[in-house]
Amino acid sequence: MASLLRAATWGMFPWRGYCSRGTQGELSEGFVEALKAVVGSPHVTTAAVVREQHGHDESMHRCQPPDAVVWPQNVEQVSRLAALCYGQGVPIIPFGSGTGLEGGVCAVQGGVCVNLTHMDRILELNPEDFSVVVEPGVTRKALNSHLRDSGLWFPVDPGADASLCGMVATGASGTNAVRYGTMRDNVLNLEVVLPGGRLLHTAGPGRHFRKSAAGYNLTGLFVGSEGTLGLITAATLRLHPAPEATVAATCAFPSVQAAVDSTVHILQAAVPVARIEFLDDVMMDACNRHSKLNCCVAPTLFLEFHGSEQALAEQVQRTEEIIRHNGGSHFSWAKEAEHRSRLWAARHNAWYAALALRPGCKGYSTDVCVPISRLPEILVQTKEDLQASGLTGTIVGHVGDGNFHCILVVDPEDHEELLRVKAFAEQLVRRALALRGTCTGEHGIGLGKRQLLQEEVGTVGIETMRQLKATLDPRGLMNPGKVL
């Protein structure tokens, strides 16, 4: 019985670190030599340790390494690699910074992992047009460092210093999305190597207009495609003016309901808040310990405002009135950059703070999003469910978008606990779907949410996605096993 439970549990929650392929897979010596002919011998490896590094992301999913890893240096090499792999029926798995949370880089059928991090140039900056063109190895922090003296910045911030084209592929968002939008709102054009090696510019070569009514939205098709339709080799991104002034704040509430009601009221009052994050009492206690804060241990909002000094004063005053009306207290306003950075570093380190609640255990993060009007209802219910489950977990989220996560800290050897995690996560997602929400606000589908995607979009939706996939990737070799 114990062995059957173990097998069933690993199938549902295959924890990273248990690798199914410890030696080189099915690639022939001749094929490996052909890879080397494209990118050079130093940029190809079949070493087990490197393959295992490329067989997992930051998620719960088991390490499933590719048969080889290659590092192309330019788009021409990517095109030749794609043509070579596709012609020989070898799966292709794009790899950026490996910070995903849904197993998107696992090589479930072996194949070649194409690591794009060596392509790390900022190709073109158009400050007058508020746009920039980057290669896939450019990270969010590297781009903003490059933009530091331009008066511009790229605000989409998922927390991790992810590669920008990887953020495109997963449809990432983060703490600033409530004001500046997600990656879907900030991508103007993409250069994509299609599975057979052809090169596509989704909005036309070199174009970076703000809007267009010209045909199908090919750019939008590839945002969130998770590497299943092609390899993104350049992205033209929308930039934003750097704010003149910034103020951050934290405030505590007597209940989850009061905190989330404040969020809804702030948005309904049209206060142009830049960030509004919710952390429950367990998460705040963990952040206090991990990041050496001294915040009240209670349901808490982290907020940030961008604008002119005069506009900020008005925004802060209106927000404080709303918060006090909902019972908020323990206000802490931070204007100095150092103080603000410390607060947001604590928020971004929430994952590690949660893991510290049970040293030696693993983390599993849920990810749902609902209409703003249903946010108080689902968050209160989720807090009650979490307390009733007996699981160790926290709630944290980008509540300005209706998006939140439960970070569950689990003993991977406790199979009964893993079953409770699975039941809790499925109940949460199905509750979000019942409230006309989505099974993922930002993590993506990857390996773990394919059935839930079908429940969300329905049979016709899945069939339409399959038809698009079959048209672009008829052999099913682009990142197989993901999304569909």
C-alpha cells in the first residue's frame, strides 16, 4: 500500500531533484557533432550535471533533463539549430533563466535544450518612441540598469531577475502590473524562429508602433505560448517614463476582509496606485523574521505611488482615508529609496521567508486570478480553507489585479500531506473558475495545469489551441508536453 501511495503521489507532485534520465539519452554521436558544427564545440554539452541543471525550473516538478544543451550566439544559429532538430525529429526546449514555476523547461521527451542566455545584447533603443529591442539573454535588471540615465524604465517586475524573452514566453506580470500592465500589454513586436527554422517578425521587421489594426495579432499569439510555438530571439518592448517621485507604504488590518475591501475601494476611487500587494498574518510574521522587519503581524497591504510630488500628496491622502475607513492602522510611509527598497526586497523574498517556516521542506505556489469584485470573497474563503487544512502556508498576492498565491511549505516525504496539498490547490483553482476567474494569473500552464486549462476555456477553446499548435508545429516537437 505504501508503495502504491508513493507512486500515485509522485505522479501528482513530482518534486524536483528526482531525475529520470541520469545518462545521455537517444541522440547519436553524429547528431551531436552536427550540433557542434552549428554553434561550435564549446557551446554543446551532453554532461549529465549540466543537463540536469537544465531539466528543472523553480517549481515542484521533477527534474527531467534534455539529452544535450546548446548555447547559440545569434539568431542565425538558432534558425539552423531549429531546422536541424526538426528535420531529425528531435524535441526543442527553449531555456532562459530557469525561474519559471510550472515545469516549463522539463524535457519530458528528451531532446535538445536551447539555452539563449549568450544572446544578451540590447539591440536598439528608441527613447523618443519609448521602445527597446532586446535579445533573449537580457534580464529585467540588466535592461533597467542600461536605461538608468535615459529617464525611462521597464516596469514589469515578476520578482525574479528573469530573462525578458522568457517573461514574454510565460506572459509574466508582477507587482507593477496594476498600473503598467503585464507583458501582454508591453510587447510591441517579436522575432521568432519557427520550429522548422523560418524567421517570423510578428509585427513586421523593425516595426515598433503603439497600435495596429493590420490582420491577426501574431505578437499576442506568442506572448504566453511557453515555448510551444517557436523560439523568441528578440523582443521589442514598450518603455515608460521613470516617475518623478515615489512613495511606498505599509498598513495593517484587523482582518483579511478589511484589507481586501480597502484594495477594491482604492481601485474604485481611481487612485492611480502603482503597486498594491497583500500579505496575510503568517506571511508578515515570516517576512519580519527573514528580512529583519518590524511590521505588525496582521493582514497587511504594501502600496507604492508614482507621480509628481503634488500628485503623490493627493494619492496618499485619499488612500489613507479609505484605509482608515476600513479599520487600517500602523501606517508606515517610506519616501527614501533605501527604505522603499528594503520593503520591496522583503516582499520579493516572500518565497524564501515562507520556506524558512519549515527548514528542509519544499515550496509549492498556487496562482489564481479573479475579477476584482470577487476578490474579498475568495481570499476570505481561502484563508479559512488554509487554516482548516492543517497545512503550513501563507497568502500573498498582486491584489490590485485580483491575482494571489498561496505558498505552501511541504515535506516531500509525507505523502498524506502531499495529497492534502493537491486537494487544496485543486479546490482553490476550481473556486476561482466558479467565480469567473482563471487557473493562472502569471505562472502559466506548463506541465501541471493542463486539465485545469481545459476546464477554463472549454472543449472548443482547447481544440482551437490544438489547431494553432498543429499548424505551426505539425510534428509536435516544440517544448512537448506543455500547455496542451
